[in-house]
Amino acid sequence: MRVPFFRPAAALAVGVLVVVGSLAACTSAPEPPTPEPVAAALAAGLTSGDLNAVVFDGATPAAATDSVRNAVGALSSITRTVTVESVTRVADDANSATAKLRWTWNLTGADGAWAYSVDAKLARAADQSWHVAWSPTLVEPKLTATERLALERRQAARGSILGANGEVLVGLKDVYRVGIDKGRISADQAQISATALATLMGTDATAYAKTVAASGPAQFVPAITLRIDDPRIAGKTAAVQAIPGGAAMPGQAMLAPTATFARALLGTVGPATAELVSKSGGRIVAGDTSGLSGLQLRYDLPLSGQPGVVVLAKGTDSGGAASSRTLFTKAPVPGVSLTTTLDRTAQDAAEQVLTGAPGVASLVAIRPSTGEIVAVANSPATNGQAVATTGQAAPGSTFKIVTSLALLRAGLTPESPMSCTDTVTVDGRVFKNYDAYPASKLGSLPLRLALANSCNTAFISQRGTVSQDDLADAAAALGIGVAYDTGYSGFVGSIPRDATQTEHGASMIGQGRVTASALTMAIVMATIVHGSTLLPRLVDRPAATSPAPGGDADQSGSATEGATATAAATAAATAAATDSPAPKISPAPTAPPAPAKPLTPEEAQALQGMLRGVVAEGSAKALAGIAEGAKTGTAEFDAAGVTKAHAWMIAFRGDLAVAVYVADGVSGSQTAGPLVSAFLQAYAG
């Protein structure tokens, strides 16, 4: 018989205890949390401005978030990053640690960054979690609870615009900025004062009052900036200051020799517009001074240099007085000068001549030996428009020199006979000579005399000899219609390659769809005198970089920024002296592409001889002894049923080629001729 086996209860209990004890011996206590995750969360919160994921001692997360926002102050819109550099445990205290955080601010104008480190004190709480000790020094090492960060932008000294031989054309001059200081008066009074000031200074009162109304409540709003010797301010400073809020603040501004000196070309400088600010990618901010037009706008990047920045901690001291500490300074990098080929004497002469021009008129003068543009002037009636370089009008008979080149290439010579009749009909359209064409010059004429007397019908009668493409090729050889970046706002003419019979006939005498500016026709004359393809220059070729938004585009190219090789060297020298990168200089201008059929020396010589004939025995006799060669031009156009005429004259004398355009004249010889004569005598004589 088998005996059952029994185990005592006590033995079972012991066994259970042994098992349980063995299990307990195999399970270790959990590790307490480390401070690194809290340091990372703090860095992320300081970067984003949201500290709700961090537990603080001495402040709630919401209060800490508000405190950081207030402390950051004027730098709130500046991109910043905060990273953890290290977390260090206190040697003799397992419940304390220090996190070193690195702040980096991306400050425009400060070579990209302002960086510094702060210490964050961390402590382990009873529940083993890590807390951060709140302090304003989490934002900046010495920041107090009463301080906040402030940012001041310091614009760089603007570069000058230079002319021939390095003469300063646009530079700093002493001025009065006349305006209303809104911070001294009420909003209602500001409107009354704005009207009174504008009336006193002779400016648009309605427009200025609107500008004042739209400006900040404490802003100084300039109405006009005047040279200190300007008669409009002489003896009036007391009257200005007698107007509530009125002020005539002395200062300096970038100005040309006179208010009109090459204004349309050189451009102006003033408070940056909202459009320029928005297109600048942060380079320009509200309140900055920038180029607004012309070369000042196109080359604003190198001219304006790099702004400086100053970061301050502003607050109150223990006595309640305002305090300010400088935390970071980056000096501005001055702008570089832009060199042009304008000749001060030539420009003064051109502008003086055009003060007496009838209505809209323009003049461009070029030195053929070098291609340097020495004068670009517009009459007062152009109202600041760049007609000399961007105007587009039919060149009329001045274009016959282009047609003459095409005829020479077709086998004619200056002595080849042509038929000059009263009229010629092309596909039903009747063309005639100008009203005062001498009857004695009708009949068979050699090409040189047809040009000298400007016989329309003789040239149109040769329309079968040269095609429209032949005309376009001849025009390109003389610089017309060639697309390239001139380095400024410039129109170098246009001639269609497709044309009806009537249009082709009109093209032969510079009408129809043929258009030009004074710049265009000055290039034509300079090219002929030069004797081969010419590169007209106004702005010297700069080093390369990318363009900035808001640049001024020429009529055949795209918007770019640029400066001179001299400017690039100056910028590099400035950079070396200030340990800062040089302002970027961008590419412009470009050289025009080589024409398919370049002008040959033989062709140039023949054309020069024919142009001399226009002065010796043709429509430009009035320039005898003043110009060596010339060509008149009269292009009729319809203005609301009234026939009017564009008047042209192009001429050369020695190493100078000039073109004058008058929008509404009698004829080239009567209207434009005297202006050319006066200019050549004033500058070249």
C-alpha cells in the first residue's frame, strides 16, 4: 500500500517567502530623471517664445512666457535660435545642475549673427522632476527685470556719384530739412500746420497734409529738403519755426551741383517707399534712406553700403531713472562711389542750352574715341522724365544716314544718281518732301546731295534696292535696336524687320515704326566718327554678384544692380579696414552683341564725307564753322488732327558727337539746329 505524501504548512510558507525574496532581489529601483531633457525643452521654448512645456521655480510657465516676450522687446521679429551647449551637475549636490544655453540672433547688417551664452539653474524637486529657476538672465546674462532689449539701426554713409576725372557729381551737402514735428503738437494742429508750412514753402499743401496725417504720431515729416543757400529758405527759418510744430532742421543730404543737374539720369535719394521695403528682402527697412530713381535706385546696393546695428538693454535704475546699456555693436560699412563718364562742364553746357528750348527737348553727347557719354540733358518741360535716354519718337531724316549705309552696301556710291521728285506713291500712300524743300534741288541728284538736302522721295524711290532686313542690319551696325543692358534706363532704338510696302517706304526716311531717342542718334553719330562698332559707356563695368529687388531696368534689359571696378576695389579696402565683408556689386552694364554686319572703316569714311556735305551744302549750313558734319531730321506726326513735327539734329565736331531732339518743333534745322550750335560753341568751342 502506497503512503500519501504531506508537506507541512510552515514549510510551504517558507517556500513562498523564498520565491518572493528571490524576485525582489532581481528588480532594481528606477533611475531618477536627468536634467538634459528639461534643458532642451527650455532652449526650444526660448527659441519659440512659448515656455508652457517648462516648469519654473519663481514663475508660472505663462508668466515666464510673458516675461521673455517683454524682455526680447524690439528684437521680437528677429529670427533667433537657442541651443544647449552643455549641462553640468553640481559636484557635491546631485539635485542641482547648470545648463549653458547659446543664443544666436540673425541681425541684418551684423554679418548674420549676434551670439552669446547664458546659464540656467536647474533643481530637482521632491517628485524627482527638474525645474528651472526663473531669471531675466535667461534672456541675456546681465538683464534685469526692468530692462528690455532695444535695437537701433545705423545707416551707412552713402557713396558718392562721380563724373569724369573723379569729380564728385552727387555728394553730401549741407541742407535744411523743413517739416512738421508731430511729437510737439496735436493731430488736429498737425494738419493746420502742414497746410501753413506747405504754403510758405510753395509746395503742394493738400499732398503734404495727407502725408503728415498718414505718418506716425511723434514723427518728423519733411516737406522739402533745401540747400542752405537756397533762396526758398533764406530768411525764412524764423517763419518756419513760428508755425506750431514747424522746424528747419540742419543736416546733410546727397545732392547734385544743382536741383536739375542730370536729375532724370542720376536720380534722387529719400525715404524708402513701402514698395522698396517689401521688395528688398529685408535689406531696406521702413525709415531707411534709399535711392528712389535713376542711378541712385539701380545702384542702391553698393551706394548704400551695409547698415550698422546696436543692441541695447533699456530700463530704469534703482532710483527710477532711465538707463541704457550697450550689448552689441556692429559698425556700418560705408557705401562705395559709383563712377560715371559724365563731364561736369559738358552737362552744365547742355542744361544751360536746353533752358531755352521750346517745350520737351533733350540732348546727349558722346566722345567717339572712347564711347564715353559726357552729357545727358532734358529741358525743364520734361518734368523730370528721362526723355534723353528713354524717349521713343520717329527719328525722321536723321535716319537717312542709316539708309545711306544700306544703299552703299547695296552697291551705290555717294555719287550714284537718285531721282528727287515732288512726291512718290507707295501702295496708294503719297509721300512728299518737307514743306520748305527747295525746288532747285529736285531732279536727278547724287546720293550725297540727296542726303545733304534731305530729299524724302529720293530715298523712298530706292525701296526696291534695299530690303527691310537690309535697313535693320545697317541700323544694328550703327547701334540701333541692339538689345543689351546699358547700365541705366536707356532706349537704343527700334526698327521692325517685318514691314508692309508702305511701312518699308516710311522706314527709308525714319518714320513708320522706326523709333529712337536722343541717346540712340548720338550713338549713331559717335559710331560713324569712331569708324567701327562702338560701346557707349556711362557707368564703368563692375564686378559680378546677384541683383537686388527694385532695381531700375533699361528698356532692353532686365533690372540689375551695379557699380564700377573702382567701386569694387574701394569696397574691398573698406572691408579690410573694418573686418567686414564688402557690399556686393552686381553685373551691369553688358556689351552689346556684335552686329551681323559690322560697320567697316571704309563705310564709316564714306558716311563721314556725306555728313560733312550736309554742313557744306545742305540743310545744316547754319552749322558751318561750328560742326564738321551733321544731319537734320523732321518727323511729322498727327496730334488730334493737327500735323506737328519732331525736330532732330545730329552733329559731330572733333572728338564729340551730339544729338538733339525737340518733341514739337518746326524742323530740324530751325528748331534743333540752334540748340546743337549753342552746345558745340559752349562746350567744344
